[in-house]
Amino acid sequence: MPVKVTVWSENYHEPREEDVRLRYPDGIHGAIAAGLTERLGDRVQVRTAILEDPEHGLSEKTLAETDVLTWWGHMAHEEVSDEVVERVQQRVLGGMGLLVLHSGHYSKIFRKLMGTTCSLTWRDAAERELVWTVAPGHPIAEGVPRPLVIGEQETYGEPFGIPEPDELVFISNFSGGEVFRSGCCYRRGLGRIFYFSPGDQGHPVYYHPDVRRVLANAVLWAAPAAGVGDPLQNAHTPITW
């Protein structure tokens, strides 16, 4: 059975900023969805959802049909309803995979699942980012060059206010000198979470073939082995990969 993926984005910049609209004519969510389809073909079924959709496009029915949810947000974190955040959290605890991307580190759902500030240092000087694999045997790192080179990207830096990752897959360094834990894995309940920092509205990062490779690998890693259910009913169900 294909992995059912819902690609979520707030879609704030695209209708408001011409340069972002030209860079991502189908939206950031469209670029991410296209990359997953390109890399994984019929191994996935991909749909998209945005903030302005009814229930932010994340109704009970949609989430019930989602194996992995990807999340990109930046300017409208506080506009996401607490009811939807709670709904997503319960699905993650029940086994749904979650990929949190770039500035989604400060989303309500990521902060709720992490229980920390998830704050970081940043600046945007269009600097080169080198993404170094520090767990070469991890499935998310399969086929990813060492380093993965991104020519221009917003700069993120430590300290990064997250819990210690269960698995650290990537560390980035930037031409300005910053270092950053850019690929972090967590488990919450029965769900797998992967945070990946490269990907900004100001740069065409989601067209980068190796970034697309990382996201495709992460979807397969985060997908539940035996479906998604109630986190309490499934509390003793092992997950293997």
C-alpha cells in the first residue's frame, strides 16, 4: 500500500510576495509534494493542505487518511487553531509520522510535542550551507552526499532550544561560521518525528535534488508500520523499521 502523505503549508508568502510566488508558483507545499512524487512515484499518495482551507485542511477525516504529515510554517504560527494542533498531536501519538520543516520549528505543534521553546538564532545573508551526515547508517541519510551543498540559504545557528534528539542525522555549518543541528529525529508515543531545517521561502531549496532525497527518505522512515490508531489503545504495539 502506498504511504499517504499530506503536505501542509501556511501559504502566507506566496499570495503576498511576488518574488516568492515566482520562485514557488505552485506554493511551497506544491514544490514539496512534487518532490515526493518525483522521488517516490507510486510508493506514495500525496495531497496538499494550507492554512486557509476549512479546518486548515486537517480535518479528522483527512488526518485519519494520513500516514505522514509534513509541516511548513513561518509567519502565521499563531493562526493555527489549538483544536487542530491537539488533533495532530493525538494522531502523532497514535503513530502518524510528522516532518517539521525549516521555520516550522516554531510551530505550535512542534513546540507542543517537544515541550521546549524551540527557539534558535538566525539571519538571512544568502550564505552557503553544508549539511553534514553524522549518522551515515540512518535510513534518512541513504544516498545523501557528504556534504549536501546548498548554495544560498537562510542561516540558522545554535543554541537551538530543543530536547536532545533521539537520533541526530545531520549537522549544518554556514559560510558565516554558524553550526546547527539540522536533521533531528524524535519519537513521541507511537509516532516518529523528523525536523529538517533547510528550506526557506527566499531561496529555491525545495527544488534541490538532494533536499528532495532527504524528504523522501524521511517520509518512508516516519511512515507507521501498522497504521495509525488511538495512542492509548496502541500503547504496547511495537514499531519496527
